[in-house]
Amino acid sequence: MRVVVLGDVGVVQGMMHIGDEAMFRAARDELVARGAEIVAVSSVPDETASRYGVGAVPRIRFDGLDRTAAEDRVQAVLAHAGGRDVLQQGDPARAVVEAVHGADGVLIAGGGNLASTWPLHVYERAALGGIARILGRPIVVTGQTLGPDLRGRDRELVGELLAGAALVGVRESASEALAVVFGTVPRLGVDDASFLGIAPTGEPDEARRGVLVSLSLSLGGAPPEEIATRIAALVDAAAETVGGGVRFHAHFGPLDDPQPRGDEPLHELVRARMRGTSTVVPTGDAPAAASLARSSAMLITGRYHPAVFAAPAGVPVVGLVTDRYTAVKQRGALAHWGQDSVVEVSAADRDGIPLLASSWRDRDRIADEARLRFPRHRSETTQWWDAVARSFR
């Protein structure tokens, strides 16, 4: 069984995006465990092939194209898949079509990019789905957030993609409702990376300690200095409440660069405004990030996947959000595990501090709820990947 898997993977300019890599890694692990050979669609095929021990081809690529050019490219790619030699030699889409032709199916790995915020990702996935349809290969869409901003042509393309899929998996009730509007009966479940490297019981590998902070550059247009001051007050309050020190960990950051990049400059702004001390954990890779999140006593995060990693282990989480998109994701990730502490980043100090205190007081209930829900979520995830593998056989 050979499966072409598309995720937003590939380390570009030394920058690691842990969440995107984590969802691909989880999909690879689950499919390989069921006998699959993987061919990744990657921004940096050689890097991805080496990192995961898989085959890899380049993305079709819609970067920098306006709507007209993107539509023309989709049609050209689909024409090539249908047997017309219309693409130039060296066009990366040729390798994608060839990979799908030699595969038993196509998997679109988990993500939050099926939204009008990122039309290039919508077109990339629509084109891959079209190739699979023309070549008669089943397609599965897994672990998705749909929208919530999804309109016009993007809405049409996503609707066609989901309608043509053998299976559709989403990770929040809001995405489930939108999928139903498209005429799909989706599976609602936890994020695909929820159990990456986790113990069978969900317990962390080491005793939980301290406060972990992972922030996002998405600030809703607010001045970074103002937001940093508000977050610093929240983190100081967490340090006093929880104890055990504060660690900052960038989920979008450099693998080997002493200069702050990605999320790190925001982290440094916050650290400079804190009353207390803190340390920095290098970005690293997805398994290390998952272990770090689960071994923390409290998580404050503007990123999605720290919450995905921490919540199954019963770690209290305070999610910082800036808009409908980030709110849907954070609330969805936490709701699966019985948590709901989400606050606007612009109110991190005013509303966030009492919310954090409440979560900390509730930490025993949060841990018990995670233990209670863990077996069912783990079992349902196993059943999902069994069904995915069957669809490709």
C-alpha cells in the first residue's frame, strides 16, 4: 500500500513549524504501522525524505499567483493528469501526478489551512484532490479545521474536495457543522497529533513542573509592545501561582540560529517585561515539543499544538486567542479534554490572570477528566486510522 501524503512540511530557511510537522509525523506513524509506504508532498522534499524516512516530491505550488493564474494552473495540472502533456518540463506538478499515479491513495494531512485566509493552500489541496479523482485514487481528508472564513471560490473548491473524499475527519464541532453543510458526514475527533509519543496511559514521562509559554505572532493587529506587557503580567502571575520556573518554547522557530526568529522575538519582548526570570527551550522537533508540553504544570499558549500536546496529559491550559479562527481551534482542542480556559490576548492581564487562577485551583479535576477521556479518544483515533488504511486497500 502506497499513500501520497500532503502536509505543510519542509524546513525552509532553517525554520521549523512544529504543529505542521507533528500532524504529518502522526499520519506517517499511523499509516506505516498499518503497512503503508509514504510519499510526502513537501516544500523541501529532500529534507522531509531524510527527516521521516519516506519518499518525497515537491508541492504543486500556487505561491504568489492571483486568482486567475491559480485557476489556470489548476486546469493545466488536471489536464496533465488526464493525459495531455501541457506542463513544462521541470514543473513540480509533474512529479506529484506521477506519485499519485503510482499510489493506492492520497491523504491530506491535518491542518487549519482550508480557509480563505490562505487561498494558495486551498488551491494546492483542490488540485491534489482533482488529480486523485482523475486517476481513480481514493482521497482521505483528516484532522482539519474548516474555515471559519471560507467564501466564494475557496468555498466551492473545499466543498468539491470534501464531496470527493472517501473519508473526512475534522477536529472541532464548528468544522463538523460546516462539513455537514457541504453534504459530508465527517468524523469529529481530536487532532491527529494528540498522541504523538505519548505513554499508553497518557501520563508524562517525568514529573510535571513549572510554567511553559508558547506564543504566536498572530496578535490581531495590536501593538506587540502592548501585548507583550499584558502577557508578561499573566506569566508573572502564573509563576507566582504555580512555582517551578518559567520556560519559553517557540513552536515556529529556527533549528540552528542564535538570532531570534519566528515566534522568538515576541517571546523576548515578554521576557524583557517580566518581573521574574525565565529560560528558553530551543524549538527542536515535534516529539520533543510534545514531551515538554506534557511535563509542564501549567501551559500558556497562543499556539494550537502546545494545547493539543498538553491537554491529553491533564495539564491546565490557558489559550490566548485573537480572532474567530484561533478561538475555534483553541476552544476545540481544549473541549475534547474538558477544558475551556480561553481568553483574548488583548485581555491577557485583566481577564487572563483570574482565569489562570481558576484553572490552577481546578487542576485535579482537569487531570481526572483527561484520564477519564483518554481511553475513548485513543480508541477512536485507532479506529479512524484503521478505516483510513482500509480505504486505501
